[in-house]
Amino acid sequence: MKQFILLLSGFMILTATPAQTVDWRTFYERSGTLETPSYKGTIDYCKQLDAGSNRITYTTFGKSARGMDIPLLILDRDGLSDPDDIHAAGRALLLIQACIHAGECEGKDAGLMLFRDLAIAEKNAALLDHVSILFIPIFNVDGHERFGPYNRINQNGPSEMGWRTTANNLNLNRDHLKADAPEMQAWLRMFNKWLPDFFIDSHTTDGADYQYVLTYLMEIYGDMDEGLTEWSKNTFISQLEKNLNKSGFPVFPYVDFRNWHDPRSGLISEVAPPMLSQGYTALRNRPGLLIETHMLKPYRTRVESTYACMLTTLEILNKESDNLRKLIKAADEFASSDSFLQTPFPLEFETIKEDSSMVEFLGVEYDAVKSDLSGGNWFKYSNKPTTFKLPYFSKTKMVSSVKLPYAYIIPAEWSTVIDRLNMHGIRMQRLSKDVTIKVATYRFNNPKWQQNPYEGRHPMTNIAYDEIEETILFPAGSAVVEVKQPAGRIIPHILEPKGSGSYVYWGFFDATFEQKEYGESYVIEKMAREMMAENPSLKQEFETKKKEDSTFAANPQLILNWFYNKSPYNDQRKMVYPVGKVYDAKVVESLRH
């Protein structure tokens, strides 16, 4: 069973072809399961599938940074290729994504075989009765063509593979929220056009050694709608594990050790941030399954386990199609209701380290020895399987939340932010005239940024602020973003500074922290003395700061600038978040007209 009859099924398709001229084996199969095709080879096979079946449509949904088409295959039992038509037919939409990290290519080879088997051989074709499939065989197309044998040091095949990041050196699976990469911007447009009901993202893990061929992640730890969380945990995951165990591919939740590389330290689970694929789709009220095959297992075994996971997911969705679509509809409706605003919205979670359960973990025996080369621990794995009983820390708690407003208002000049919200499918309307209203916002203090770049930016490491109220003029063209909408769960993570991967964190608003006017020394020297003479408490504050901050005390420029910022000439907008929050429903109603 574990061989999964993939090569046999490919041979049967070839010999059963009436014309005896079309070779339906994939490049992976023809290579003896050792190689994965190039971009051109992949596209050629996608077009062959399109030509060979009325059920399959080949198209593209955008271009990479280097101008390469990003491919998309559509499989529908009636050959439908429009999202409205498929939704109207009452079928659930499954989106399968491969090669977001282009060196992790099992999903590409498994998906191509799955499409062939379903549409050309009509094997398990009944699984398309209630489900249609979108398949991205290569998402990171530029990284895919950085092809070579040395791109994945920890990985056992294929013989050559692509590179982890895009041509711009961006990791697409850190970009779902900030959407800097043109590939991700295209993905968001595609996602909002189709609004799939379920999502699979195929990966290869490069962590420790253990027996499992495949591990998985789903957002069941508190950040997704309750109804969808319940379904994911008690319906989908239970059936997935049962079916895969029966197929000879025992699975386990994504392996993350309390002390990395050290299984005996115990296992932890965490809430995924929305910069990651399944974290993002969960907040869009669409369950996402991230699968990670084990990099040390043979490539053939990894592809077969991925195929099995895709097939069993299709089996579950075909049975659960109506139920899942009802739960998604209910989740979208809840996010569009007043009830959504009445409960504090969680922005940050952490794993509870004091509460665990004991689980059996199929590992391998290993020793941790002190390295005479690096001085660190060298984990030396054997080839002897063993079963560990480990503490599993899988419960989380909310550590940061926010009271949601009825609407956020983004001034017109912050057009980049407004454009990104549009890409996320977030509904908004623009002010037709200047409006002056009182809003809640934040005044930041002591901001700090990461010194080294991360994903092309220097994220903020200290986000601290005071909540304030201000009366602000918002010019015509400003965006009013009402929170009550199907995409409502993603809005606070973008616009609340402490949201997970917020646009403050990623630096979209960095200009607000810059001082643009200064006072010359010949002016401030005199003014500072006058200010202290008029305000003795200011003098005391100055003396205290000098005692507590030696760097400040030794720097004349810092001292004079301190007085400038205490004067009436300082910039009142510096460090003030330009996005306003409106808590009054009547005010929001007035902004609609």
C-alpha cells in the first residue's frame, strides 16, 4: 500500500490510451522518481493535461518579478473555469499550492499526478462530485528556476531543485500580510477572486530526525472562527489522521521542540501569524492545511505521502462540502455582525508552558554530544526507531487584544497602505470631501527597530504607545474601513500596531517617527534658559535626565534637541499614528454619505 501504485497507475494510463501516442507519465515518473521537472517541463505537462481533458483548464494568475507566468490549473467535473459558476453549482473549492519554497517540490509532482489520475484516467473521479480543485504547481517561479543540486543541504532528493526565495530574495511564506512581492500581490488577487473553501500548502521540513514521513499544521489554537475550528479539529483532522495511518503514512502535528533538535525537551504548538499561509487563510475564514514532508526520507516516499494527503483531503471535502460551506458562510456573517465587535479581538497568543499532555512520538534514538568543532551540542541520530513519551504543550492563551472600532480611517496620503488593503479584498469607501472628526489613535514612545534586515525590511522591535483622542481633518480620498465584513479578522492585524505582522511592525509608517524640523544652537541655547526660568519643573526634569542617561549628558546636540522638542515649535504629529479609529456607529454612518 505504501508504494501507492503511482508508477503502476501511470503505466496503465499510458497503455490504455486509445491512440497509443500520448505518454501520460509525469517527468517525475519517467525519471524513476528521482527528478522533478523544470518550469518549462511543468508548464508543458499542464498544457498537455488541458488538451487531454475537458475537465481541466490551464491558465495563469500573474507574473513573477522577472516577468514569468505563474501557472494555475482548474479541475471541475463539468469543465467550469469561472469561480461564480463553480460556487453556483454548489461545489466546494479546494486550493492546492506547491513550490512556495521552490526547493520543496513534492506538491508539484504529486499534484500533477493527482490531476492526471482524476481527469485523464478518471480514477476516483467521483471525488469531484462536490469539490473542484485549483492547483498552483509552482508559486515561486523565479526561485524554481534557480535550479541546482545544492539548494537544500538537509534534503534527500530530488537530484536538483529550486531555491527557497524569489528573485528579490523574499520568502513568499512570510509575505501574505505585507504583500511586498509581485507574486504575492498576484496571489491575493487570485485568492479574492476565487475565495476557496479549503487550502493546502505543500512544504518539506528541514528539522530533526524522526519516523513520520508527513506532519501537518492547522489553526486550531484560538485564532480562527469557533465553528471552523471545531470542524477542523474534530472532523477534518481526525479523518485525515485515520485515513493516512490506514494508507501507511502515520502523521503527527508539525514537529516543533521546546529546545530545537532535542526531542526529549518536549513538543510545542503555536498560533501561526498571518504572514504564513495557513495563518492567513484561517483569518480569512478558510481552513488551511500546511503539510511538511520529512526531508531525510526518500523523495519518492515524500511524493507518495503528499499524494495520499491530497487524496484523503479530497475524500473528506467531498463528504463535508455542504457542511464546510455552511460553516464558512456563518463565519463570514459573524465577522460582518455587531457581535464581532463586542468581544476583545486577540492580537497575540503564546503557548502555555505550564500545561501539557503526554503523547507518544515516533522518533529515532540519538545522542547529544559536545562538539569539539563548534562548542555546541551535536545531535547524532541513529537509524534505530524508538517511541518517546513526551510532554506536548498544545494549549495557548491570548496575551494581547484590542477593542475593535466600527471603522478605521486611513488618510488619503497613505495610499500604499490603502492599496495593500484593496489587494486583501478588504472593503472600504473613500471620503468624497474633507471631514474633521474626533478619533482614537496612538502616540508612540521609545520606538526601536531591528538592525539587520528581515524580508527586505527593518521591523520594529519595540511597539509601545499611549492611547489618545484627537480631532483630525481627514482629506477627501481618505479610506473608511468598516471592520464588520467577511475579511474583518485580517483588518486589525494590519492596522493595529500590535497586530501580528502589522504594517507598523513592517515599517509602512516609519516616516511618522522621523523629526523633520530642528532648532539651531544659537537659538536653542538662549531659548532653553528662558524655558527653565519660566518652568522650574522643566529644569528638574532636565537634571534628572542627565543623571540617568550618560549618553544624553555628554551629547550637546541631544541636549539642545531635547529642549526643542519641549518647545511650542516641536512637531505635534511626530510619533502619532495617522490611522484613526471610530467607535461611534452614528459617526461611521454619517461618513457613508
